[in-house]
Amino acid sequence: MKLLIRIFISLFFLTSTVNAAEFGLAFEWGNLKLCTSGNPNKVDNPIFTLTNVPEGTKTLQFRMKDKQSPYNHGGGKVEYTGQTTIEPGAFKYKSPCPPNGKHTYVWTVTAKNEKKKKIGKAKAQKKYPE
């Protein structure tokens, strides 16, 4: 019985440690020109900050979607070389441009290995305009 308790406690702490190192994404719109017409502009990507990128990552695939509209804003692919920041200009996408008020936009980044297999995914969201 004591052995089972020790195994359970060990698994609990191991799981807690793994969750603490979860793949993370944050972003800032940066110098994005205000757009509220419903007609997005083709612009440089926002500033992305990455944390705990999965080991073995070779490429990062970014996509942005509007939670209030089915419009797909696109995204881009970036070669991963260990960087924690993706600066504007890495790719172009269709800017946020809600026609009525604020919308919530979600960026998803998918980490892929050299065989192009998905090995991690992270999301971040913000309202626009802020």
C-alpha cells in the first residue's frame, strides 16, 4: 500500500512539472493601423513571444481567426531556430478589421518537427481594437 501511495505522489509531481512547462504564446498588435471597416489590410505579423517550445521543433505555423466571424485571416510559417520572439515581417496576414465594435481574435501556433508532424500547439487571444 505504501508503495502505491509513493507511486501516486511521484506521478502527481511529475504531471505537475510537465504542466508547468506548457507551450505558450503571447502577442502584441504592435504598430497596427486602425481598421474597423470590415475590409482587412495585408500586414506584417504581430510581435509573438513563445515559451516552452517543444523540443525537436523545426517550424512554427501561425493562424489567426476571428471568434465573432467565420473569416479566416490566414497566417504564415516560420523556421524555428530557438528564438523566443518572432518579430514583425516574418510573414503577412489579413489584419483584424471588425466592422462593428470590438472582436476577439485568436492566434494559434502549431509546432512541427522535421517530419512535419505536429508536436505542440499554443493559443493566445486579444480584442481588437484594444
